[in-house]
Amino acid sequence: EQIFKLKITTVPLVLVLILGLCCITTIASYMNCFIKIGKEFHVLLIILAVIIYFINKKTIKNDLIIYIKELKKTHGLVVFIVILFIFFILIKTTGIRTHIFDFELYHNQAIQWVVNSKIVPGLGNLNIRYIFNSSWLITSAVFSMSFLSANFFYVLNGLLMTLFVIYTSRSLQELITKKVSLITVINTLLLVSSVFYYRKNYSTTAYDLPVFILCLLILILFVEKIKKDECFKFDIYTTLILIYICYVFTIKISIITILFIFGVGVFYELTKKNINRVFKICLISMIIVLPWVIKNILVSGYLVYAFPKLDLFNVDCKVP
């Protein structure tokens, strides 16, 4: 809001937490160029969090009061259903870990490299799948709490689904209070189906789930702006959409088509001659994507290994 000089509004807590997840991933990605993501990194992260809290102490307290008031307005049946969903997710997350092929093949090893070493140039020569370079593995490494136990904790997928359930529970509230619309029904169906469909991924590092949830949130936020007839109004939700798009792109490059929304947003601002705003958007986007690009170059020798024709760097560690 301060960067783009927008009107100060209280954003739903879930969206703030996911934005925080994006920020932590970006910081960890930069730091991994110099240090391992272990105990030292977590100490630095806690210090940074404390500093941010004291700088924004008043705003945080005011927002918490608003969140509590909104929670009190929630229908009791909605709270009960959400608790049941969360309980189901918790059981699946903390139970016996589901074994997925990719986790055994390279996810676990890639995370081990992150928590035990800074980025190793040419690592893709050991296992070609390390070049896939999903930033979700960085996120998983941060929250694995590797310094506490030899057995890593992979609960991030379950946590993200919990946040998604809480955010989309607003559709349940609308259904119960008889404010029925097509979008409300679709959101409710997506909520119920996704909780059960991805139940085997809650205790894993599979990044299909975060890609699915982030893309749905982007779509939901975009549709909500259309409903309010604010599709082309640049506000805090527009900023969140653009940041989420950059983040999900670094998680799975095959979702590249979602950049179309980003491109439309930037093009519209250019037509309005908001050059300063476009510059800030591109700068924030570059900050998020740059560490992902750096790791691509260091690990494989290519800008993007999925497109080896983009051979811009002559390095000794290049994957043949």
C-alpha cells in the first residue's frame, strides 16, 4: 500500500499469510546463494520478524481486532464445518506420510541440498531433475525444521489447504445466509472437492497442490474484482494477484500461461501512462523471480532449462 500509495484497507488474514509465505521463500532463495537454510537462517528470520512487528505494531493490533470481529460474525454452522475440514486435514497431515514417486526420486534430495549447503554450481549434472528448480522445495526446506530433528516435517501442504478452507468458507457463509450465486456454489464445490482430492498430498512436498490453490485464489480474487466492477482498478488486491502470479510461476514453470493475466495488467497500466506504477510492478516481480533465475543458471548453466536454446551463459558447470 505504501509502495503504490494505495488506500489503506484491511486484507483478509489468509491472503496476508500467503503473501508472507511468498516473502519468506524469496528471502530464503536469495540467502541460499550464500548460506544453507538451517538454524542460522531461522535465527535471522526471527530477528527480521520481530523488527517488522515493532515497526508495524499498531497496524497489526488494529487488524487483529478487525479479524476477531469478523470471526464473531461467522455463522456457527460454518465454524463447525471448517473445524471438521481442518481436523480431517490435520489427521492426514500428521499421519503416515504418503509416499509419492517424485519425493523419493528428487524432492527429498533437493531439500537436503538446500538445508545442508548453499547452492552448488552444476548440481544438475548429478541428477537432471534438480534442474526443475521449484521454489516450493525451498519453502518446504524452510518449514521442514531440519535443525530440530533428522526426520524433516513436511506439513506445509496441509497448512496451505487449511488456509484455503478458511478463505473459501465465506462461500459457505453466503449459502447458509441464502445469498446464493453461481460463483458461491462453484467456490463451495471447489472447497469440498479439493480437500478430499488432494488428501494424499498433505504430508508431502508435492507442488501440484500449492499451484492449484494459488491459481484458484488468483482466479477468485480476479472474479471478485469483476463482481465489484473494479476489474481495472489498481488496488491492494491487484498487487496481491500480481505477486501470487510471480510466485506460482517460480513453483511450476508449466503454469506459464497464467502470466497472461500479469501481462494484461501491465499493458493496461501502460495505456493509462502509469509508468511509475509499471516500473514498481516490474521491480517487485523481478525481486521475486530473480533468485529462481539465478539458481537455474548456477544449477544447470541455462537461463531456463526447459528451453535449452536460451543458451546465454558460457559456464563450466553447464549440463550437457
